[in-house]
Amino acid sequence: MSTTELELPAATQMKKICTLTEIPRLGARVVKTAAHGNIAVFRNADDEVFALEDKCPHKGGPLSQGIVYGKRVACPLHNWNIELKDGCAVAPDQGCVRSFAVQVQDGTVYLDI
Amino acid sequence: MKKMKLVMVGNGMAGVRALEELLKISPDLYEITVFGAEPHANYNRILLSPVLAGEMTIKEIMLNDVDWYEANGIRLHLNKKVVKIDRVRREVVAEDGTVESYDRLLLATGSNPFILPVPGKDLPGVISYRDIADTDAMIEAAKTHKHAIVIGGGLLGLEAANGLKLRGMEVTVVHIMPWLMERQLDRVAAGMLQKSLEDKGLKFALEKHTAELVAGPDGRVAAIKFKDGSELPADLVVMAVGIRPNTALAESAGIYVNRGIVVNDTMQTYDPKIYAVGECVAHRGIAYGLVAPLFEMAKVCANHLAHMGIGLYKGSVTSTKLKVTGVDLFSAGNFTGGPDTEEITLNDPVGGVYKKLVLQDNKIIGGVMYGDTADGSWYFQLLKDKQDVHDIRDHLMFGQNHLGNVGHQGQNKAAQMADTAEVCGCNGVCKGVIVKAIKEKGLFSLEDVRKHTKASSSCGSCTGLVEQLLASTVGGAYQPADTAAKPMCGCTDHTHEEVRAAIRANKLLDHEATYGFLEWRTPNGCASCRPAINYYMLSTWPHEAVDDSQSRFINERAHANIQKDGTYSVVPRMWGGITNSHELRKIADVVDKYKIPTVKVTGGQRIDLLGVKKEDLPGVWKDLDMPSGHAYGKSLRTVKTCVGSEWCRFGTQDSTRMGIELEHDLFGMWSPHKVKLAVSGCPRNCAESGIKDVGVIGVDSGWEIYVGGNGGIRTEVAQFLVKVATHEEVLEYSGAFLQLYREEARYLDRTIHWLSRVGLDYVKKHVVEDAENRKALYARLKFAVKDYADPWRERAAGKVAKQDFEMLSA
Ligand SMILES: Cc1cc2nc3c(=O)[nH]c(=O)nc-3n(C[C@H](O)[C@H](O)[C@H](O)COP(=O)(O)OP(=O)(O)OC[C@H]3O[C@@H](n4cnc5c(N)ncnc54)[C@H](O)[C@@H]3O)c2cc1C
Ligand code: HEM
Ligand code: SF4
Ligand code: SF4
Ligand code: FES
């Protein structure tokens, strides 16, 4: 089973989002939240799941719409590459977006918000 | 696992570049130790000239400071010269007794300045020009002394002379040959160069043989004597008469040396545990003295050190650019010619411009440029790519002309631009920023500049300007990439052509199979190769290959164009630009229902609805009930038409009907890049067929077909392909041309980019002259687009990719 390497709160205290299969492999879904705006939840080829604010550190492009590869996503607007784990741009670009803890348990995706 | 030990001797430009390349691909393989005889970390030697000229400081030319070594876990021994290699015990020993053992040894000892064996060569005040210490010595001497002599009228000598002059000395350049830089310049260009340097106050003594350096009363050098008996005063003598590969250490260890340390194409010496790169090596009998080839060596060497076992160094063609501010000079390849070469020259002594190109078998093999070097990089690229220039010979001399077409006020001479002038119109980057980044970050390639400044990374129209800035800032160290052999991206060493061939030969049908078969370095590619691979598979194996939507750019995944605020635009297809009241009414209703903020008539003769929310897309499509216009795809965009013979009083052919037929025929065609067509009903050409990928023009007796046109960043006029009589022929020829493009162009090539590589004759041969081949091409295109389902209809019906348009909530 896959998790991020962050300190995770128990999955039960997190919000249930969807099933793992509802996120396309090498793709993302957008979660609308009241407190944090849109959050992009990504799934990579190894079924690892990551969650970032859906707002590129460059000019706010929707990262959820980018191409996911390895553990990164390429922003659809001007092609910055963003690390899924921490939301930071790959050098030489600079800037980070907020990342959120996310966890998969028994095929269900939970988000810490 | 215990790490292997890699020891490097020589902390210069080539060696450290090899380490950088190694760390990039295999950061954990070795425990690395570096010995450097100089007391400095890694600096950019070629920028010593601007330091001497007072244009930069030592601090600014550092490439990697001590922290870099530490951050990468490299043990650095500065100020320690290695004096012995024990190949049996696999150890190196430094002057001070430091011993390090190795599993692999990398020699990068550079070269030594050649010192003329004349009496007085060891006097105080006689120096060479190689490192920071020499540069400091010159700067000091300039403060207290007056007369400088530079022996050697080559690149290095002239840069030294220029710097000393700027520091206030009286400088005379002594040269043995009848003209300056004879290895890089022909006599005419050298004459112009000498004139402009004389205008800056330099003096020249040509065809002078140095006999002796004479000491003054204080023991310091005071004069230079020539073999003809004449004499000049000299308180500082700089010898810049050439370099010799620094091979003493290797030789003493019994490693085979001939001119330089002899290496094979993998940069391995005769001892398989020992590699060598840089100016100290002799590769296929050649020892190089410029940075660009050394960097190519470094890359290959790193590859083999990392056990990747790929990549061979096959030698380099070099180009030269003198880094004297205000002097524009470029030379490359064989510029003197031979019995079976031809020359094209342009000589304007008043305007101070001279250009010479040397051609052999319709290919550029060398050239010299003085005064206007704007197109130097372009010529050099043509030279390296061995491109046939027969078709463009007429205007070759006038340059590529892609510089400054639009977006930068027609500027095309980088050197004359102000620092605040904008170079890249797309990303708003001005000259000063680019030059600063090149210097401070130690950038050498176009790719580097793109990454760090974003200049030239969008539309590419300023590429020529950026190349000029690179060339004038780092001199001959800049080398345009060899586009013919360029790997697709960082995930692989294979070229586009190789990948395509492998997909065809091995029937690779999905991404996993392709990456596996071609041994991709990354598990699932990157944002640059994945869309390309997806296209290559689809175009090679239509109806069989898996179309992976996650490997398509968002526009093609969402079947709409993403806008800067994350909304989308919807452009329904209007066949041949024809619409009716029913369609217009539906559009009006959709605009109202979904509160679409902007409705615009596009340049492609249809209507664009801008600002649609992603969730609304399926609903909008359903209500419109019109086919996708593919305004978002690397695919058929529009077929623009004029009014034509049905109404127009000049019309000779029914261009509207022809356009509609073409558009239906090509519907569903994915291609390397977008494809636009136009059909005009007479040569007045109201549909602008002259700037389309395929442009058709009606004449009394039939249709003329033009190909490879392009509007936009660089306007390209379409070239005449063929004249045909019937509608059916228009479909067949256009389709066959586009299929050839689909099968052979690199992903993201527009038709013109591909066409200018292969040449119109090639296309004519396959599409016009060979009827059977044309029919086969056309049949393959028809097969590829057969049964294409309109993507909007599928999605509007909720059949496909439903989740793509739904948001989740928490
Ligand atoms: C003033 C100047 C201007 C130049 N301008 C240009 C230009 O415009 N374009 C261009 O392409 N090229 C230019 N060059 C040439 C370019 O700098 C060289 O081709 C390049 O630096 C060679 O790299 P290298 O690593 O082979 O050698 P180096 O950079 O010379 O590095 C070799 C290092 O090894 C050290 N070393 C040698 N022996 C030992 C030992 N036994 N133990 C420990 N350390 C040792 C040396 O001290 C030196 O630091 C210029 C050179 C100079 C001096
Ligand atoms: C490389 C450079 C180019 C880029 C990045 C680019 C980008 C775009 C984009 C994003 C749109 C869509 C706007 C929307 O969402 O509706 C568009 C539309 C359009 N562009 Fe460009 N364009 C380029 C070059 C060109 C050129 C060279 C031409 C013409 C010669 C051109 C003509 C058009 C037309 C006619 C449309 C309307 C689309 C349609 O009707 O399908 N563009 N372009
Ligand atoms: S191209 Fe000729 S036929 Fe078409 S609208 Fe113009 S004048 Fe009329
Ligand atoms: S539509 Fe084309 S020309 Fe207009 S801003 Fe966008 S890319 Fe530039
Ligand atoms: S907004 Fe993401 S790269 Fe510009």
C-alpha cells in the first residue's frame, strides 16, 4: 500500500475523497474545498498518491491538468516541472505550492484538510 | 555496497564538466576525489579575457565554488599537484605526499603554454597567459609598466593585447605570419580585423622572428630583439604562441602518449582503468584547444564511467569567435577551400562587412565572417548537419532572416542592442538579463539559457539572437547542437528517427513496451517525450496502438484549449467556413445558457467560445451538437476558403466546395504539429493559400497545390508542388503529402521545418513522380482516419472519460 512519507494522522481523521481507481493513473482529479480552494490529487504509475494546491507557483496554472511523470507534474500553462511530494518547482525554476497529506487505505483515498 | 573510488587529476573545465555529467546520471556510484594544482576551485577559464579587460571579476567567473564540491561529497585537494601515478597499486601521489587510491582515474590536466626557446625567456616580466595567476600578474604589471609586447597574433594573443591596452599599456603584437589568426581567418578578414584593432590603439609587428629577450639594469625584461636586427622596448612580454597538451604525468606512468594522451572513442586511455578528457588528450590524432569539444568528451566519458556503455565521441568541428568587445568575427571549418570547392563571398570594405562561405558538393564546409556575424551560428549548424544547401544557395549569403522577424522590433544584431532591449518577446527577457545569466551561471548552451532565463523557450523566434549573445559572451565555447543526432530528451539517447524506426520495426503498441524496448532512463518518460511517443505509435500503427490520453497535452485530453485562467475555449467545426441560421442559433443559445463571456470570430473562419468552465464542456458540446473543430490539437485545424466561383465575379473554381471536401477527407487526422489548409478560387488568393501547410489555388484549367507555408512567427511562403485537374486529384496529392509528413517528420515539426530538412525535390519524388507511392500514401492516410469518432459527441453522450470533467468535493 502506498503513502507519502509525511507524518500521517490516522486515516479516519482525514476526509474521504474517492476510490483510488477514480483517479486516472498518471493523472489527477480536482477536489473542491471550502477552506483551501481547489486541491489536485495525483496518482502516479506506481499508484502513489499526492495532493497539492491546484495552483502553479509560476502564474497559478491548474497543475491537475498537467502531464504526470515519475514523481512530477508538468504545468499545462508554461511547462514548469513541479515535485509532487513537496510542491516545489524543479531548478532552475523557483517556488512552491502547498502540499497536503494524503493516504490510501483499502483502495480509498483520504485527504488531510 | 561499497562505492568505487574515482580520482580526478586536474580541476579544470573539462574534468569538472565530466563530473557534473556523471553526477547527473549516476550520483551515487563513486566516491570522488579531485586534485587541482591551482589554489582555486573550478572557474571559467575562457572568461579570463574579460577579467583582464576589466569587464568582469574573478568572483563572477567561478563555475563551481568549494561549497559545490562539499555538497556533492567530493573530496577536494587544492594547490596539490599530482606527481606520480602507481598503476600497479592504483594510487596517485601528490607533491606534498598526499596519496589516494583509485578504481578509476580521470586525467584532465589541460595543456601548458608553449614557451619560445629564446634567450631571456625566463626573465622576470616574461609570462604566458593561462590561468588566474598569469592574469593577476598582467593586471599588476599594467599598473606600473608601460610597454607590453604580446608574442603571438592568435586568438589568445589578441585577447591579451586588447586587455592590456584597456588597462592603459602601449601594446605591440608580434606575429611571425603575414596576417593575424592565420589558422582561423583568411587574409581579407584578417586585414579588416587588424584595421579595427589598430583603431583601438594596438600596434602590430608582422612577419617578425623573435631572437632574444633582453634584460634591463634591474634584471627585468626591457626589450625584444628580432632576427632582422630591429628592437622594441618591452617591460612586459606575454607569450601566446600556442599550447602543448600537458602529458608529463601520464607519460611518466607509461601511458601511451602521442601529441596528447591517446584515447579511444569512449575516452579511455591505453590503461582501461584510466580515462582522460580535455586539452590533454589526443583523439583520432587531434588535440583540441577549445571548450566545446571538451564538453562533448566530458559527456561521453561520464556515460562510460557510469557504466551506461553508450555514446561515442567521434571528434568535433570547431568554430571560433574572438571575444574582443566591439569586434565581430566568426570562423568555422575549412575556410581556405581546395581544388573541388566553391566559394561565395560578399565583400563590403566600406561597410566593414566580409563574408565567405566554402561549399563542396552543395554543402557548407567552412566559412569566415567579419563585421556581421549574425548568421554564423546558422551557417555552422548547416555545416554540422551536412545539410544540402542547393535550394537556398541564391540567398544563403543574406542569412537566415529568421532573426527579428516579429516580436523584437526587427533587431537582428545582438551586439548592437542595448542591455535593456527585449530579446525574447514571449517571456519578456532583455539582453542584460541573458548576458548576466550566461556569465554568472556559467551557461554554454542554448538549452541552458532557455532553462535559466526562459528566453527562446516559447516561440523560438529569438533563438538566433540568443545564440549570438552566447557566441559573443563565451566565444568558441558555444556550439550549436547537432540537430541531426540530438536525443529526443533527457530520458534517452535515441533520436526521434531511431525511436520511430524501433516502433515500426518491433511493432511497439504501448508506452510501456516502447520505454522498455528502448531502455528509457525514466519509468514513464517526461512531459516532452510522452506526447511524441504517443503520436509516433498512433501514426505508425493506427487502430492498433493504444492512445494514452494521459500522455497527451491537456488540450488534446480535454478536447478544448486551456486558457490562462484555467477555463477552456470551444471552437466548433464549420466545414469550409460555411454556417447557417440553425447553427448560429444553437451557438447563441449555448452562450446564454452557460454564460460564456466571450464570443470571437477566429482567423480560421469559425467561432470561438472563450471562458468555458471545464465541468460545463460536456454540456456545451451536447447542446451545440456540432463536431469538434480540433482547434486544440496537433491535427487538422481548419480549411480556410474564399467565396469562389459560386458567387465571386472573378472565381474560376468552386473553392468552397473543394475546401469542404478536403476538410471532410482529413477529419480526425493527428499529425506531428497542427495542420492548416486553404483553398482560393482564383489567383487573387483571398483565402491566403500562400501561407498554409497545404494551400490550393484554383486556375482556369484546374488547381495548383502549394506546400510548406506558414504564417506567424516566421512567415514562410508555400512552395509550388504540382498542378492538377480534378477535385479527386487535389484530395489525393494533398493527402499523400500530409501522410508523408505524418510518417517522417519529428513531433512538433511544422510542415516547413520538415520540408526544409528533406527538400522539395524529395517530396516531389515521392508524391508527384511516383504515382504508385502516392496512392499508397493516400490509402494509408484514409485508413488512419477511417471510422474516426467525433470526440465531442462521445464525451457529450457520457461514453468516454466522464471523470475527466467532474470535480470531487470534500
Ligand atoms: C585566456 C583564455 C581564453 C580562452 N578563450 C577561449 C574561448 O573563447 N573559447 C574556447 O572555446 N576556449 C577558450 N580558451 C581555451 C579553454 O579555456 C580551454 O580549452 C579549456 O579550459 C581546457 O580545459 P581543460 O579542462 O582541458 O584544461 P584546464 O581548464 O586548463 O584545466 C586543467 C587543470 O589541471 C591542472 N593540472 C594540470 N596538471 C596537474 C597535476 N599534475 N595535478 C593537479 N592538477 C593539475 C591545471 O592546473 C589546470 O587547473 C581560452 C583559454 C584561455 C587561457
Ligand atoms: C507557435 C506559435 C503559435 C501559438 C503558440 C499559437 C497559439 C494559439 C492558441 C492558443 C490559439 C487558440 C485560442 C483559443 O483557445 O481559441 C490559437 C488560435 C489560432 N491561431 Fe495560433 N498560435 C501560433 C501560431 C499561429 C500561426 C502561425 C497562425 C496563422 C498563420 C495562427 C493562427 C491562428 C488561428 C487562425 C487561430 C484560430 C483557431 C481556429 O479557428 O481553429 N496561429 N493559436
Ligand atoms: S480568391 Fe478569387 S475566387 Fe476567391 S474570393 Fe478571391 S477573387 Fe474571388
Ligand atoms: S491567440 Fe496566438 S497571437 Fe494571440 S495571444 Fe494567443 S498565441 Fe499570441
Ligand atoms: S503557470 Fe505553471 S508554468 Fe506558468
